[in-house]
Amino acid sequence: MSKTNPAVRWGRLLRTAFPATVPVMTGFLVLGFAYGVLMDTKGYGPLWSTLMSLLAFGGSMQYVAITLLTTVFDPIQAFLLSVMVNARHLFYGLALLEKYKGLGKVRGFLIFALCDETFSLVSTVEPPADVDRKDFYLGVSILNYGYWVLATAVGGLMGDLIPFDTTGLDFALTALFVVLFMEQWKKRENRFAGATGIVCAVVALVIFGAEQMVIPAMILMAVILLGGRKRVCS
Amino acid sequence: MFLTPVQTIIMILAVMAGTQLTRWLPFILFPENKKPPEVVLYLGKVLPAAVMGLLVVYCLRNTNFLQAPHGVPEVLAVAAVAALHWWKGNVLVSIAGGTALYMLLVQVIFA
């Protein structure tokens, strides 16, 4: 990166990444806000919920952790459950080994803040032509992380004061994944993997149920994709 | 608050440690300066598309097709997103349109 004024550089970095993150912003503002409100109703005020979002950033696990914070103190269980709920990050890391190579100092933050939505954008969306790849990844990561932390804080502070009915607004995240799935589907060589992902997830959902589906789905996907490798290569 | 402040901090750190482990492990196992095995590179190439499929299903995992409204809002809204995206190819239009339709369905039509 050239030695421009840091404020200008950061402004540019966030501006170029912003459009890609708008759907995430919508979803995170709703879900982060709801998280702050929920924590507050359990007696954990904005300081606690924000601290959790800052350090343990990860939407679904933070919701699970609410249950853990309102029962007998058991940090080992909390640790193991976080590993299991977040096991899908292992796949994200594998998929980003090449993209996150040689990024220097920012790499640590990119890995720290890697979530479903950031992974989806970084792995699917091409950065604008005039933007440094590293700046785009960093901008997306900072913005998504920031939306979540900010929304948590506001939710914790304001409680249940939102003036309109937001039921269903979090569908924005589902819609984002549908769109990014279609973007992946455009490339012919991705279709086998995309179909595998859908089928394995549905099979795991039917057999193991909504709360246990992720890890069986991942194992099934890995087996089929590795089996398909020979077919594709030969 | 159910736990003491110290217990709460320990719980936050435990959740942080578990989550961070899943994020760092691949990068620790396959460091930057070494070329990962071919199998890993292959997985890296095919996983994004597969994971996107998994995430779509994961987002819809709590949809109950057996009880009213039988997943109709979800199916219609996903179809709307797909149709808009196929037609216009604009990410924001597809997402905003599908989400607006979904909100209308769950708040007004199937409320």
C-alpha cells in the first residue's frame, strides 16, 4: 500500500468494501440488536453483550451461549460446544488458504473475524478492479465485524424500543446465501460441489435434525467431494 | 445475571477460545510458507460452492413444512430471490426484493 494519508486510505478501503456488505449489514443489525436485547433480558447488560460480541464474535454460538450463561457454570462445556457449533469455520480456513496468503499484518485480523458472511463474500465476490485484494478483504471483515458489535451495543442499550416490526428482516442473510450460491453456480466446474452441498445438508437435516445437522453435513460433503475428485480429474 | 462477573468473563473467554480454534486451525496446519497437499488445495477450490449450499439449507433449517404455513413464505421468498437474481443479476435488488416479500408474507399474509 502506498503512503497516503491513513484517514484517506481507511475511508477508501471501507467505501470500496461497503456495497458488498449491505446485505450483511441488514441481517447483522437485526440479529445483533436482538442479541443485545436478549442478553439484557437475562440480566447481562450492554457491557457484557458487547464484550461477548467483541471477543467471541460468531452469531449462532453467541445465541447458544446465552443458554450457557443462565445455567450452572461450566466453561469446558462452553469451549467444546463452541468448537462444535463453529466447526464449519474449518472449511472456510481450508478454502481461504490461498486467498489469505501473503497478506502480512492484516491476516491475523482476517482470521480472527472470519464468519459465514465474510467467508461467503470473500470467496465469491471479486474485488473491484481498481482495489487491492487485501484492502477489499480487510474492508469486508472490518465492516461485518463492526455491524455486529455496534448492533449488539445498541440492542443492549435500547432494549425493546424498535419502532417498527422487524419480523422477517433477518431473511436478508438467507437471501444473501441464495444469491452467492447462484454466483458460484454460474461457473460450470462449481456445480457438482454446489449440488453436493445442498443434498448433504438436506440429508443431514432430515436425519439429525435442525440443531445437529452441521457436522454430519460437513463430513458427508467432504466424503463425496473427495470421492468426486477422482472422477473430475480423470 | 446468573453467573458472577468473574465466571462470566471466563465463559466469554471459553467461547472465544473454541471459536478462534476453529478459525485458526487450518492456517496453523498449513502454514503460508509451505505448499499444502493437493487434496487440501482441491478441497479449497470446491468447498466455497458446497458451503454456500449448506448455508442456504442451514438458514432454513427451522422451517416446519408439516405445520401451517408449511414453509410457503420461505419457498416463495427464496424463489423470488432466485428469479430476481436470474433476471436482473443485481445482488442488492435480489436480496431486498426477496426480503421485502418475506416480511410481507410473515407479517401480513400468513400472520
